[in-house]
Amino acid sequence: MSGDLLDDAAGGPSATISRVVEWPDTEAAGHYHHSTVIRWVEAAGATLDAKLGLLDLFGKIPRVHYEVDYGARLWFRDEVDITITVSAVGTSSVTYAFAVRRGGELAARGSMTAVQIDQADGPSPGQSRCGPPSASPPPPPASRAQTSTTSSGQERRHSRGNRRSGRR
């Protein structure tokens, strides 16, 4: 991503929250785990929704795209500010720009897009809410049950689940 996304999104509604990098936020290397940014951005997004009086959107606008560039490591007990800004609003989607900063240092920045869905019906088969209809409907999910043939030639049906526990 080129430039600072928040500069590009200047003027849109925004919210900033502060967090401390906690022990569970870190990985074996000692710095913060990449997934921590997602939680922080979601918390900042909830603060922005509350600020705008849009808490009723919870559960109605799933995230369909998320990208982040990491610029600096954050360590246990570092204090950070997370800013989220509305950068674009479409007919059924909203794109946010966000930044995570420790003091003046940019630690991470990125964007996230959410799309409003119809709670009753959901997307139509073969229809994406964030693009044109696909050429063909998606294939049905694979069955979790599989079969195998024993040494005596008999077919045996078994499930993929719970293999570690020894149950079938």
C-alpha cells in the first residue's frame, strides 16, 4: 500500500482507542502477534459505530476484506493508539482505513471492508454481495464422512472428526 491510508481518508468519521500490549498479545519471539491488530481494529470499529449511533449494524456487516502492513514491532506493555476512519461508503459496503501507532511511530496500517447482507435471505446462490454474479454457483461442501476399503474388500465409512481422541 502506498502512502498513509489515513491521509487518503482524511475528513471521514474516525475514532481512536488506546490499548496496552498484554502478555497474550505476544508470540514466542516476544513481540505482538499479527492477529492482535485485528482485535484492536474491531474494538476501534465498535467505538466508531457507537460514536455514529450505528451499534445496530453489529452482525449485519461482515468483513469481506482485510489487509495490513506491519511497520514496527510492538512489545509487551507498549502503549498504542488505534485509529479507524471511514474511507469509502458504497451502496452496500463500507471501507475503513486504520493505523496502529506507538507514540509517533507507525506500527501497522491497513484497510478493512464490510458488506451489508440481508439477514433473512443472505446472498443468493452464485451471487456475491461485493461483486457481479459468478459464472456458476459454488460447488456443494464436501461430505465430512469418507469411505475406505479394508483388506478383505469391505467398504468402511468413517468421519474425519475426532481422530485425535480415538473416536470415530
